[in-house]
Amino acid sequence: MTTKFRRIIEASTKSDSIKRDILRLFAMKGNSSISDISKEMNLSVPTITKFIMELIEEGYVLDFGKQDTSGGRKPNIYGLNPDAGFFIGVNIKKHSLGIGAINFNGDVLLSESKIDFKQENTPESLDELCGAINSFIQRNNIAQNKIAGIAINISGRVNALSGYSYSCYYFNEEPLTSLLEEKLGHKVFIDNDSRAMCYGEYVCGNVTHERNMIFINVSRGLGMGLIFDGKLYYGHSGFAGEFGHTKFFDNEIFCHCGKKGCLETEASGSAIHRILLEKHKQGERSILSEQIDKGVDLRIEDLVDAINKEDILMIDILEQIGTNLGQGIAALVNIFNPELIVIGGSLAQTEDYLLLPIKSAVKKYSLNLVNKDTEIRLSTLGDKSGIIGACLIARNRILKLI
């Protein structure tokens, strides 16, 4: 993005600070008149008019003309110029990438999922990631000088504020964001994938009036995002949401975090995979049996596809997984008493096969007085939740909205 825009966002001078606050106001409340902005910011109409005119000249604001009113003089309405800048969002999965773009106004322009990519904790994988992002920008003809920010979702322990990822791409003492900015040439943010999915769902998905929401990401692993009073909750050190790594079972199964008995070991896509292999060894058959016999490395998409094709063994396994997950969610209901819980991630694509045992277990294991006002819904954004969430995080961090 241009040096001028960076100065405004960083509020280098008092004038830049006022301009930034005007842009933030448009981003939060939409188009408005100079009079309304003046009242909101407690500044004179001539002062606001001066800065609005400068922002129009600089290309960040548009004059949308007169607006009809019930009476009196019609005011001119102003708002963000959608083409002033673009924000890129990247959602990393184990075997693929999702990349999207939104404009300055927050409208989704592009979204590509299932881009070939294999995540590995190596410098080569990081270079491949940056190459995929640059290829997306080039093939969609996004001007480099119009890119205001990029946000990248990573699973595991991610400190969005410090820019460190401790689960992947943790090579040295330098923040991952700094390394990515050197490679990509743009301002970069990172965040936990479940948290970003939560934000995308909250802003653009299956949410109406709710201000408190829990998002459960049931994919190969198990993650969580939290919205409290309309805002993402990060916790004291930036690691809130490690729901899957709660000690929940008295088993000897090692979780990928290195501990035993985590909820994720019995309530995730990796748990389904492990149980399927165990039952296959015991002689039980599935439509995936032939692939297992051939030594094919099954992906989460293969498991979901088998369930949706009404594979009896896979449905039975998923029902137990859903019950286990529902017990964990019941604890969350008792602790947080949320308005809304949204179930997302790859396994949510099995819809009622997963949702019904979850709801049944929540009703059974949580307090009736507490759970009666909690709604449990499936994600409506699906694979796009992480992409959209990342785009919005890039935009709203640049504009200082979160």
C-alpha cells in the first residue's frame, strides 16, 4: 500500500489521526453525512469537511451524492471507496490452501479453495506458501500497490499480537510475520485458523443478533474460537481456544500436542481415522477398505465423503465422535452459557450425522437451566469461513477495528 496510506493508518500526525478515525467510522457504521460524522467525532463541520475532501482527493472516500430525507435539505452521503485497497486472506489446511480477497469496503471479491499445497514445518513449505499467494495475486490481476494487508491462518499455537507461530514455521527468534513481510512485500498478520473461522462466521455467516458465540472447528484436529460481546477473545497471552487439548479421557492415546487423553484424541477427524483403521484390522468393512488395503493415505475429505455416502461403519464411528464432542461442548455450555454455538470445519459437512449426536449429548450432560437458551447450528460458510475470516482480520487490523 502507499506510503500516504501507511501514514494515515499509523496516525503519524494529528491530521492523519483524524483521517484514520474517519475511515474507521465509515468501516464500522457505513456511509454517512458530514453532519453525522461531525457529531460522532465531536469536531466541527468545517474541520470534517476539510478532511473528507482530502480523503476523496486521495482516493479513499467517495461522495455518493444527495440522500432522500423526510424533510429539509438533503445531505450528501460519503463512504469508503471500495477500490481504494484490497485485503488478502489465506487459510492453510494440511493438504490444501484457501485464498480470497475483499475490497476496502469489506465485500468479498474472490475465493479459491482446495489449492494444491502440503503443509510441512520446513522453510521450503513456507516458500511454497508465499509462492501460492503471489500466484493468486498475479492470476487475479490484483495490483500490488493496492494490497493493504494479508492475513494467514495457521493451526495450533499462534500469538496474533506478537506475530509468532509456535506450532508451525517456528524456525528462529524472528516473528513469522516479519519473515512473511520480507518474502511477500506487504503487511502480514497471522492468526489461529479456528479463531479466524469463528470471525468469518460471526461477521458473514450463521449469526443474527447474537453477541456471544462459540465456534467449534471439527476437522482433522479440534479447535475453538470465541466471540464475547461482539469481539474476538484472545486470552491473556493470545492462546485462548485450545479446546481440543483439554484433558478429557483416561486413555493412553498420544495427542499431537504430546499429551495423552486430550478431547481431540476421541473427538476429531484424526480420531475417526484411527478408529477406522482399528476396526478394519478387526475385520469390519467400509467403502474405504480397499483404499486402506492399498496403503492409501486417507484425507479428511475421504472420511466425510464416505459418511455422506451412508457408509454404515463410518456413520457409527462418527456418532460416537459426535457424542464425545457433545460432552465437551456441554462443559462449555455450563461454563459460558453462550447464546450460540456454531459447528464448523470439515466434519460439519456431514451435517446431521454429526449435529444430532452433539445436540443429544449437550442436552444430556449440561444443565437444563443453562442449555435451554443456547442454540447449536451448523456453519453456513463451510470452507469459506477461514478464507473470509482471514480477509476480514487483515482489513480490520489495518483499520484498527480489532
